[in-house]
Amino acid sequence: MSPPLLAMRGIGKSFPGVRALNGVDLTVHAGEVVALLGENGAGKSTLMNILAGVHGDYEGTIECQGEPVAIHSPRDAARHGIAMIHQELNLVPELSVAENVFLGREPTTARGTVRRKEMEARTAELLAGLGLDVPPRRAVKHCRIAEQQLIEVAKALSLDVRLLVMDEPTSALADAEVRRLHAVIRGLTARGVGIVYISHRLEELEEIADSVTVLRDGTCTGRRAMARTSRAELVRLMVGRPLDELYPRRPEQAPSTPPRLTVRGLTVTPPDGSPAVHGVDLTVAPGEIVGIAGLMGAGRSEVLQAVFGQYGTAARGEFTLDGRRYVPRSPGHAIRSGLALVAEDRKAQSLVLGNTVRFNSSLAALRRFATPWRTVRRRRETTAVREQMTALAVRTPGLENSVGLLSGGNQQKVVLAKCLLTRPGVLLVDEPTRGIDIGAKAQIHALMDRLAAQGTAILAVSSELPELIGMCDRILVLCEGRLTGEFHRDPARGPVADQEAILTAAMARHAVAAAPAAGPAGAPRAHGAGTGAAPRPPSGTASDAASDTASDATSGTASDAAPDTDSHELHPKEPRS
């Protein structure tokens, strides 16, 4: 039997104050897809960064095809045919798509000039194979997150790889794009390429992976054949205990209440050419969770950003908060008006990565802790932040540690703490569980449920249909910036939310059935994990909107980014417990 393509044995790694990996083994054979599972902070990315040469100082041994190798830099990894698609995109925004794909490897003439036509033609060929229609000359900064993620895939495929590491490669992709990527993976494995596939979406792993290796707290808890391993067993290996209901339940409350947020005729025409929003109406009542579904480019994130003031005068329509006129002039004004936004891209839009957990958590709420002389009451600030860290179970060595060193799940909890410290009446969440493990997902779902029970109005965008169906009282569906459907948890209030009906509406250019433009605000929710009745045709066109969390502009340190276009898509598989 031929030796494995890759054998990592006894891998250990320590950072200041943290033992990240302790004696981890990983084996990958030619043509095999190995899933690497674990909670955020379990050590998955650290292990793969060692393999990719990012962390050159480590314990243990690495063998490629039976030969010991030393990998101390990305150049070493590339020399051994190892490439990695990182969860956090490594693209240069100002360069073109083609320049990013071939960065440092540009084809040149004998005189050293770049063969641009050849480079762009090869880039177009790679992108076409991924089903992505983006001009190779377009600057990456003008591409959506989902497009950027596929550009990263094309960049890796442009190399002559023998082992490809994919860290959350589908977190921003539409369902159709996920299928295309999986087809590309099957083509690679048929040629003998080994794949290490990191994902928190268990349904994806069941479809694509041959085996699974599970990490917990920096150690390996098991290696299994994927086909013979249940989801319950995987969860137990990841978190060390059975996971309670992913979608919490609470008793049904009183019927309808007046809406907290009302939007009429929302139209967005941003200057950057991102998808527009056309005449969207929506309402969100206190204690209600309203979801927004749609395909990539449908305008979901744009609705939230418009409500949160990120588009300023580029967003037109009528807005009311608690019955009073509201003008979304800026994120700072939105925060002062009682709105908060959990942005789709936490690192680019919600966090200052080089600063501390305390700084990031209190950034949007500094007015709460200010003296009349505009200085910060540090003790009061620290106490409030520590209370949120405890309530959200954030795992951090201390409040003065850099937020950039936390795992993705803990970073997301810091973003939520930042929002909650502003005491919002309306919480806008864009992909609240993107790229985090199943345990952290359950915690965030429970938090959203608890906030709704306390009367917070929540407007949520998610690419995962089971999440929307499990958490939301109503689901609004967008297609090309227009409302094409509305679905309910309660059958007495309208068409029941199910995956087939939502997908049908998401692909309809017009409302699939006539309905009032915006019905009364839904009842505060009766939460549950059920997915509703059997599939039925979608109908209705009512809607709901939300925005993105940003730091208060008045603090002078807001981490605003250019409005990001919506980037995720629907995943029609229902998770099992």
C-alpha cells in the first residue's frame, strides 16, 4: 500500500498563555476528502496554518508521501504541493481579479513584462469552471464577499496542488455555488489530490467527506469514516456532550402588537453598483424575529444596511420607529435611535482587530460611560463589559487581550456584546452564525430567543434556511431586490415556512401570489425547531428589514467599512440533532 499523501504526527503549538495544539495526528490519502471538525478555538485553523507554513515553529513531524519534510514558510508548503484557502480572505482589494489569482506568479515575457491577456484568459477559464461570471479586470474591492471567496478558490486551483486545505470555503456561497464547488472537489480527488475540508455545516460534510477527524481543546478526540458516523456522534466528539435543541422554544405570547420598526417603499441605488432594492415594505414588532431569505445578490444585506443608515440619502422610503418618523442618516444616528447591527463581515465591519476585547465591546456605547467632561468612566465600562462577557460565555484570557486573537465564535460574541451594550430596541443581524461551530450557534440562537422574549425586535438575514425556519416568526423572501414572498411559523397567520416554498419564491422575479403589501406585525414568537407543514406554494409579499452593527460614529473610532453586498445563499438541508 502506498504511503499517505500527508501524515502529521504529534503536532503541538503554544501561544503566549495558550496551549493551542497538543499531540494532534492527521492523515490524508491521495484522492481523499478529510473533514476537520471542532468548535471555534479547538485548534483547526492553527493545525492547518502549520501545514500551510504560516506558523513555522511547532512540535511534531510532517511527512509527504512517506518522506519527512520541514515546513517553516508558505514557500516550503508550496514546494511540497500544499495550498490553503483561508477562512479570512487573503486578497488585495485594489488589484484586479486576475492580478490576485496570479499574484507573485504572473506570466511574463523574456523581457519581464506581464502577459496580461494570457493571465486574464486563464483567470476567466478558472472562474468559468466555478460558475462565476466576473470580469478578470474588475478590482476585487468591487466584488461581493461570495465572489471573493470563489476568487480565492480559483487562486488555489491555479497552482499545481497535491494537497488542498479549504477552511470554511462555502460560508459565503449560494447553494448553487456550493454544488459547483463540490463538483470541482470531486474532479480534483479523481486526479489524486487530497483535500482537508473545514466546515461547521454537517450536511455538507456528509455529502463531500470520506472521513472526519475531530478536535476538541487542541487534542484529537476521534477519526471516523463519515458514512458510518451520525451527527449526534460528531457533536458529542466536538463538544463532549449531547447538544440540546439547536433552536430554542418558548411559550406563545399575546397576539399582535404595534410594530416597532416600519419601512415603506424602501429603494436603494448604491453608487458602487451592488444589487439595488426596489419598493420593499416591512414591519417588525417587539418580541418578533423576522427573517430575510434570498439568493446571492437579492438585496438582503442592503436592506439591513439601509435601515442602519449606511447608505444615507441613497436609501429612499418612509421609516418609523415606535410610531415616530425615523431618518436613517448614518450608523451613529441609528445607534442613538435604538438600532444595532451585527454585520455580515465581523472583521471588516464590526471589530478593530488590533485592539482589546474591552475596547471593541464598549466602542458603540461610550456615551453610557462618559463623564460630563467627555472622558470614560473606566471602572463602569469594564464592569459592564465583563458582565456581557460572562452572560455570553466569551472565552478570552482577559478583557485587555486583542480581539484578533479570539476564535471566530468568540469574536462574534464580542460583536453581539457590542450591540447589546447600546441597549437596542431593534437588533439587525446579518449572518449571525456564519463560520462558527454548532455549540456557539446554539448559544447565539438562545440569546436571540431571550432578547425576543424581553421585547427586542429582531430582523435577521441568514443563508441557512433551517436557521431561518427554526428561529423566525416570519420570513420575507427577496429576489433581485423585490419582495416575492412571506411565510409564517403560525399556520393561522399565512403560508407556512418550508424550504421548498422559500426557494421557489427566492427564484421568482415577481411575487408568486397576491397578498397585502404588509400585514399586521406578527405575534411575538412561539419558538420551536419545527419546519412547518409539507411544501406548499409560496404567497404573500409582506416584508421586514434590518441593518448592520457598526460602532457609533460619535466615538471617533468606528470601524465602518464600505457597504458590503449580500453574499450568502440558501442551504436546503435540515440539520439533524
